[in-house]
Amino acid sequence: MANERKVGAAALLSYGCGDLYGGGSFLIISTLFIFFLTDLVGLKPAMAGLVVFAGKAWDAVSDPLMGCISDRTRSRLGRRRVYFLAGIVPVFASFALLWLSVRTGNPTLDFLYYLGAYMLFATVSTMVMIPYSTLPTEMTHDYRERTRLSGSRMIFSQLSSILAGTLPGYLVKNLYREDPGRGFLVMGLGFGLFFALPWLLVYRGTWELPESERRMPSASLAASFRDTGSLLRCRSFRLHVGLYLAGYSAIDILSALFIYFLSYYVGRSEAYTLCLGSMLIAQLLALPAYLAFANRFGKGRAYALGALVFLLGSAAFAAVGPGAPTALLLGLSAALGLGLSAVAAMPWAMLPESADADELARGIQRSGAVSGAFTLARKLVQAAMLWLVGILLQAIGYVPGAAQPPGTLLGLRLLFTLAPVALVALGGLLALRYPVSPASFAALRAELERRRAGSSGQTPEAERVELERITGQPYAQMGAGR
């Protein structure tokens, strides 16, 4: 560790810009893809939701498999970074194909096209984002530098989200109002390039630790794939995934219903782009404060603080009525963003520590498998939430493009306000139980270094208690899962 490369400004920028793709592409899909499929292509809401959900069945295999593959990749370009070069063209093509207006007159054929296009997008995002998510673990062992890397990633992610949350709506609702299909296509092509080109910079500006510092998996690829479920035996990983799923489920529901809520319940569809932009800008501005708080008090507590701020903002938003003024809507959107900043950022900042905790529990370094399981959870949750939104919209009687009856408007209001609140509250409770703090992380890294040096028996008793809290295992059983 003494000779570790330091993470400077160039490395922070190079690593961070990779999440222009992750932050922007998933936001556009969360906010506009169901709307595009229902109101432009003409699919029924439940079928539109099924496009995303059914496409995720492949992710149940591809995400953990890609993690195991990247753990075993050997190339002169690196075991993770080689995939960034391979993904440049597929990232562009797979995103652009989602936004072609395919209307054959046969709903089944239309459904199959978008299912195939979405499966392609999901596969490409798996290929690049899983190796990308492992890089903080691969580049440094330092807690603060990992937090800085994760913070840089989230800054770029939220910058991308601001653009992704404003420009597509402007293109479709303003510039191409008379031809929204062309607007969606222009958006797909432009953002496809925007997401693809930074991967060259990510490759050139990052690095990986020497192989001598890794404890490589010795089992076969098939055995490692089957063993992915053992990640859940680690207590900190279970809590980490739980708070992550709760928070991002809330974000997905909120994002998908925002345009419906403003357009039909409030009756201010023209304010959608401004409100989404206000929320995303607030997320970005609040992030440095949450990162500083996390480095001092822990990432779990930072998440819990953000959850509390979100709950207060949601309570105010619940009182909004039809025809609310734009200034009020912008202020309340910003309040939601201030809370969501930590809810969105902290789970990704926790990812390197989950890889370390798993290494201690199992005795092998498999950050690719950790990233694969984590990314799979994200995609499955997004798919399930978007499918659920489609089903619920149909259940409350939503009819695309028509005046909605009072019962449907009430349903929109309840779905938009109550569901995210319940999920974020659950995430906050789990975050308060998350055991990795700056102090306990120091004990975790010290133990890993002792075990690599063959002197684990010298661990102080107080540290053993901390390690048992992190892994959920008796100290004597740690590292026995080779």
C-alpha cells in the first residue's frame, strides 16, 4: 500500500465521466420510456411496463456472469478497462435503437421489437458498467480516496441527469412538438454519442492494482457463478443492498410518475422540464456536503440524513393542488432533490466497502461479482417498478392523452406521494444499521492486510467485534469460503 498511486484530479475526472452513461441513460428510461411506448408507439401501459420487466430476465444471468468474467479476464489492457474500449460503439447503437418509432400495426410485433432493443441495451450496459463499478476497489485501498472517486462519479452522473432530465423533454415538447417521434430519435442519437465517447477517457485515465495485490478466485467460472448468492451471507452487503433497493425503488416510481402527476393532476405539463431540472440541480449542489458528512460520520448516516430531508419535502409536496404556481412546484422539487442526493449517491459510495467485507468473509477478492450482483439488483428493481407503474396506471383507469376522471387523479396523487415516502423511510432505517464507518473500515482494511501477511491471529479483540458486526460471522469462520 505504501507505493499505491495517488488519486489526483485527472484520475477523478477520468473515472467520474464514465457515469455520464449510467446516470443519464437510466434517468431518460425512467422518466420517458414508458411514456414514449404508451403515448407515441401506442402500447398498452401494462405491456409497455412488461417490455422493461421482461428484458430483465436476461440480466438475472448476464450481470453476475459478467462480474465473474471480469474477475477472470486477462489482457494487456486490463481485466476491467478493456471492456470500456469494447463498449464504445455498442453503447451508442443500443441506446439509439430504443427511440425508433416502430409502429407496424401489430401490437405483438411492436412489443417484440422494443423487447429486443431493450435487451440489447441492458446487455451493453452490463458489459461496461459492471467493470466500471469495481474501479474504486481496484484503484486504491484508501477510504477517503474511494469516497472521492465515488463522489466524482456521482457528480458526473448528476450532471448527466440534469441534461437527460431537461433536453429530451425540450426536444419532444418544444422543438419537435409537431413531430415528437423525430424528437425522440434525435434525442436517442445525440445522447447515444454523449454516452459512448467518454469511455475512451475513462480507459486512458484510470488504472488497476497489480495482480500481486489481488486474491484471485480459484474456482471455475461456472462454480463462481453458482456461488454468487453467497454474497448475501455478509451482513453489511445485505444491509447495503436493502437500503439501495428501497431508495432506488422510490426514485424509479417518483421519476416515472412525475410527468403524469404534473400533466394530469396538477395540470402543469409545461412545468415538467423545469421541475425535473430543479430537482436534479438541487441533488448536485447538495452532494459535496453529503460526501464531507460521510467521510466524517459514515455513509449510512449520510443516507439516513438524506432520507429525512426527502420525507420532509414529500410531506410538503403532498399538499400541492391542481394549478399550483410554478415557483412553488420548483421549490418543492428542489426540496425532494436535496434529500435524494444522498439516497442516490451513498449506495454507490458503499460498493468498495462491500467488496472488502465480502473478501474478508469469503477469503477471495471478487469485486466483479459484487458489482454484478449489485447492478443486477438495480436493473431488476427498475424493471419491476416500471412494470408496476404501468400496471397501476391501468388499474386506476389512466387513458393516454385524455382528460382523467377524479378517481384516476386521486390515484395519481397517492401513487406519486405515498409510495416513495414508504420506501425511502425503509431505506433510512436500514442505513442507520449499516455497520461500516470510517473507524470500522480502518479495522477492516487492517485485517485484510494482516491476513495477506499471514498474521491474522494478532487482531485485537475490539477489532474482532467490529469485524463480526461487518460480516455477520464469528471471527474464527471468516475467510473459510474459498
